[in-house]
Amino acid sequence: MLDKADTFIAQHHPNHIGTRRISANTFAVQIKSKTATCFTSIQSGIFTLDHKRFHFVLAVTDSIYIVIAEDRDKDCHQQFESIVTDKQFYDQHVYQYLPDPNKDIYDYKKILGFSIENEGYELTSLGPKCYSMIVNKWNKEKLQYEFKPKISSKGISKTQQICHSDQINVINKDIVKKGINGTLKMYDNVMSSVQVEKYALTGFNNKSIVLRNQCCCPYFKGLTAKDYIIKDQ
């Protein structure tokens, strides 16, 4: 919401989308979201963790998939506790990013914070935003945890019925699984419902660098697949 003077300035901004008058001196101005770029490596960003026990699987715009060699005597909900190298620093800053279990949903959803989507004992990621995991879910009727397989294809509605056989077909038969996803979009202060056809599953990966042994490595500025060294077992 801006007054008349600020609205005049905002309308000359290259990211200006639309303006609607609310009152005599109040205007609703829509601007494209700002973007930011960060070239800080994962190793530098989480230097309080033991990197020998921390395995990067895949990352996309707003998600990261990792595997941690944790304490075998504890369950899968221990998070990073077993691989912290600087306990004092970790305890001081951890809840600036991770959700504090003693606080409410607003802390869980805080801006620039991390929220945990799933925790389990196995993780296989076939491509961007597509993974399968053995999760440890709480059964309210039996009052105990149970191991259950979970297949997720982020960005695609659950009504598309993505199943295990679809992933097998992508790998073995090079079949592309499509899906229809509904979303809400606003342009010039008008909200519209849009149906978008998406590729739910493909054999193409453009979110990471794929090596010749099929390992997926994160992007680093200036690096290509030739810069990675594959160490034979």
C-alpha cells in the first residue's frame, strides 16, 4: 500500500505489474518479487556439522534432500544432534533456522527458516522434487510408530496418483508421466484459478550436475562435471 507520491515512483520501476486505487491517497501496487543469488557452498554454510557423516543428495529452489549417518541407538528424528562439531555454537543459533519444538506454528513457518517435511531411514531421489523414503509415522490407533513407504513428487497434486510403477517406467522405458496441477495466480490485482499441465516424472535432471556414474552433485559457480573427481571403491 502506497500513497500517491510513492505510487508514482513505483510505477516507473521495471518490476511494476499493476496498480489499483483504494482511496483518494492510497494505492495497491503490485511489484514482482525480488530475487537473490548466493554462491556460498554447502560446506561453508553448515560448518558446524561433521561433513564425513553428512551426504548431500539433491537440492532445488526451496528444498534440500540430505542423508545423515546418525547415532544408530536413536530413531530417525534426532536431526543433526549426532554430527554437530561445535555444540555451543549450534545450540546458540540452531533455532534461528530450524523450528523450535517449544514454540508454535509461526516459528515453524518463519521466514528464511527450515521446516522438516519428512524424516525416515532410507532416501532415494530419482530427480528434482521427486523422492521416495521409508518414513516412521505415528499410528494414532495403535499408539506406536510404523514404517511406511512414501513417494513424493513435489509440485504435482496428490490426486495425480503417482505410484512406484510410474517411476519404474521412467527409468526402464523412458516414459514421461504428465499431470494437471491447479494453482492460483494474481495479475493486475485480479486472482485467477489456472490449470497447468506439468511433467510429473521425467528422466531428465536439470537441477544438478550428473556425473558419468549417475551421481548428482550440486551446482557451484564455474564448475562442470569434468571438475568432479570420481573415487572408485
